[in-house]
Amino acid sequence: MTTTTPVVTFDRVTKGYGDVRAVDGLGLALHAGETVALLGPNGAGKSTTLDLLLGLKQADSGTVRVFGTSPREAIVAGRVGAMLQSGGLMDEVTVAELVALACALHPRPYRAADVLARAGITRIADRKVDKLSGGQAQRVRFALATAGDSDLIVLDEPTTGMDVTTRRAFWDTMREQADQGRTVLFATHYLEEADAIADRVVVLHRGRLLADGTAAEIKAKAGARRVSFDLDGETPATSTTGGIDESALRKLPFLTALTVTGRTVRIQSTDADATVHALYGLGLYPRNLEVAGLGLEQAFVALTAAEEARTA
């Protein structure tokens, strides 16, 4: 769902630290109701991008606009809620006291009891903040980010330290936020979350926009498919020691990656049909043959590796 005026706009934004450009001419627009995953390898500029969005850092050039105003103005108006991985929590106060304070400071607050319940932390409301586990602390940070009726929610590695059940409940809550028209932007290293949750995926590489689209579009952009099969008995790809001779398999056309585990072969190919045809041409007879598209993680690795090779 899009609106005429983007929720967030990066217009040729650059931010550097000494000789390093953490963000390099970034252009990006986010719209109301989108759930957007921000991906990139370490050093891609994700944290700096979020800091610029939240007004924690100033761009060297270009402009960042949030709801048509500066990031600071949007935050003061209560239109942005943020959950930062590096954000500290006050010591010597209870969870309930900290959440109540966040609600009191928000221009459009929710009831503290509702915030506690939504974050799943009612049971630990009387516990001191400095006595929480990592997963519990993450849920408290989430409560602080959603203490009021914000239109944009920014999450940095939100499910770090959460167990599987808590992560599922967390994302159920975030889907509800998006369904109500809010924009959700989250940075994560859990690519399966991005694949399952986000309706848009943005990939950064060395501060630049490398890819932007749905998870399916990002997978297609990688231009490769997975082929897996078993090789049993004597084949032209059998080595003198009885194992599989990888050198024979590396002759296959359109091959981009190869791994062999016992008698099981897994490859990536930019033309799976031609690669499978060539298997039989080499006199190989694969069993349990499977051909599938890349997962988001494999596509992410392929895209960033290709970009590294291109810019090397």
C-alpha cells in the first residue's frame, strides 16, 4: 500500500567516517503500511542508515525526510517509535515503571497496562530491569518503541535473544501494527524472518542500494537455482578413492557453487535446465534429483558476492 507522500525519503544521502563512506548516495522511499526488511553484510551501512532516519546522526550531504519533516521533528511529534539493539535500559527501576515513563512521555500514549500486555511482559512487570534475560530485555525495548500511537516503527535486530515462541508472538504483533496502516522497518541478520515477514526487502552494500523488491523479486534477481541429487555406485564422477570427484562436477555448465557431502551433491546454477541436461551428458545418473529456487539467504549471499567481485 502506498500514499502520495512517502513516510520516509532518503535523497542522495551520504555519511562518512574519515575515509569510509558508510552511506553513499542512498536514495530510498518507504510508504505507509509497508513492512520492510533492511539487509546487508557487516559494514553495509544499515546502522548508520537507521541512525540518520532517527536523527541520531546528520548526513554529510543529501536529505532525510520523515513524514515530510526532519527526523527530529517527526520524533518529537510522536510519529516514530524505535527499538535499537544498542539502546540501554535504566537500572534500578521496574519494567512497569519504565514502561509507564515511556507512555507518559509520548504525545499520543497508550495505557501502560496495554503496552505491557502487547509486549508479553505483564508477568515480569515488577522485576527490576537490570535483572532481565536478553530476550526479556528485547521485549521491554519493544514495549518502549510501541508506548504510543506511532505511525512508523523502526526495529534494529529486534528478536536477538528471543526464543522461537517469543519470536513468533513478536512478529504476530508486528503484523497487526502493519495491518493498521503503520510502516514497520526492521534490520535483521535472521534472513528467514525477512523472507517470512517482510513484504519488501532492501539490501545495502557498502552504503549503496544493491536491491529493492519483494523477497521473490530478490531471489529472482540472484539469477540462480539450487540443484541437489545423490550419486550412487560407480560413476564417471567417482574418484580413485571411491568418493565423488568434484573436478568432474565442476565441468558442469552455468555452475556457480558446489558442495559435496558424502554421496549428496548440492549445486547452484544460473541455468538449471542446462546443468541437469549436462549431468546426463557426462554419463551421470542422479538419484533423488531436486531443483528449486534459491532461498532468500542464498540469494542474499549470491548478490553480495557478485557485487564484491564486481567492485574488487
